[in-house]
Amino acid sequence: MAAIAEIYTSLGGSPIVTPALAKRLGIQLRQSLHSQGIDTVDSQEILVNRIKHPTQVIYGSAIALKSASQLHQSTFELAEVILTNFRSLHLGDFTFELLPSGMLQFVLTDQGMANWLEEIICYPWKNTPIQDLAISPERFRIQYTHARCCSLLRLAHRDHLITLIESDLISLLPLKRDRISAAIPWLTVKGKLQFIERCEYQLLTQFVNIVDVLFSSSDSSSWEKLAEQLSQNFQLFYCQCRIWGEVKQNTPELAQARLGLVLITQILLQILLEEKLGIMAPVEL
């Protein structure tokens, strides 16, 4: 999947904003400053960093602290200006606040996470030709997890839990949900994420981290480590979170949401295996 590290890409001539939340927040903070006629801050200085949390997606930015003296404003006055303009850019995707330290904090909401998960599924990921189609003994577990995801999605397609484009689900990767099918029910009727287990939220936060790294300007990441962690977290999720049986029968929306996690795991593992590690992402073993 080549050339994914662009801020913008094109699909049918239309610009598509990066799905990397850290980069997107940085761009939007820049827009917040620009709307106030503040153009003295270099866009490269608007850094947004993940704040470690086991189940939530939280970002922080020190843009107000770094820019206040340069712009001859107090940190808190500048921060309020930024947040006032930032508020107009979002419809519930983030909650945000000014911390006593002067840092800006952004927390992804359940609605924001659901919107972002749909973006990842619909994003036009591109295939990368692979020369070496052999199974790597050193990376077998990662490849096994990818093949397991494909197997689960084929079964779900046959059981009408999820509708994918390819009927045989063998030749085309990444697997894609049929656009005419109903969206994955990520949220309950009360607007909360369907998920109930800690390992499900750990998988979600790892998705966000991987996409942020994929679209960052730095290419020094340990791709194998990221792939191994995703593989391990997926196996934990699969052991603890049932999809079929009573879950499918009694709470089909939860089963479908969990299959959404399987689909995104497949997409990201394929990127890591093929583009970053240069090895085959097998559909079956």
C-alpha cells in the first residue's frame, strides 16, 4: 500500500484528509490560529502528542504555551481563542479543555471514535506489489493473525453478519465492506460504543496509534514491533470476546461491531506486512 504518508490523497479528484488524528488536530489548530489572523507560528511547531491512556484516546498540545510570548498574549488568553475557533470545527468528535498548566487537551468521544472507525474502513488504501510470497518463519504469528482475520470475515460474510465486496474473499485485499450494506453499528442507541471489554478498547487505541505513525513524517518506527503488538492484542481480543453463538443471537449489533474490529485489524496488518515489512499478508494458512 504505497504512498500513504501524505497529508492529502485523491480519490476521483476529491481531496481526502489524512485519517491520522494527531496530524489532523495539528492542521486544525493551525486553522484556528489562522482564523484569528495569527500566521506567525510555523505549522511545523504545532505538535500534537498522544497522552498514554489504556482505554481512551487523548491528545495534548503546548501550542498556547509556545506561542503566547511570541504573539504578546497571555497563555490562557491565546488558549481560549484557539479553543473558541476549534469548537466550530467539530461536531462532537472531541471534548477539549484548557488545563491549569496551559496545555490544551483533546479527548476523542465515542461518536468521534465511531466516525473515525468508518473513515479507516472507507479510506482508499492502495495495494503494494509483493515480490516475496513466502511465509516468513520469524514473522509467522503476524501472518497467522492476518490469515485468521480473513477467515473470520469470510465466515461472517457467509453468515450475513457483514457484507463484503468479494464473494469468494480470496483474491482481493484489503477486504472491503460493500458500500450498499448497512454501516457497522459501532454505537448503542444511547450513543455509547458497543464494546464492553478492556481488551476491545486497547485494540481501538492501538488502531489510532498505528495510523498516526503510518502518516507521520518520520519513518524510523519499528514496524515489526507495531505489527507484533497488534497481532498479540488481536489474539487477546479474540480469546476474550465472542462473536458467534449467544452474542450473535442475543446482541447481533455487538457481534457486528466486533467484526468491524476484525476488519480494521486485517487492513492495518496488511499495510504493516506488505508495505512496511515487505512480506506476504496471507489470506489463509
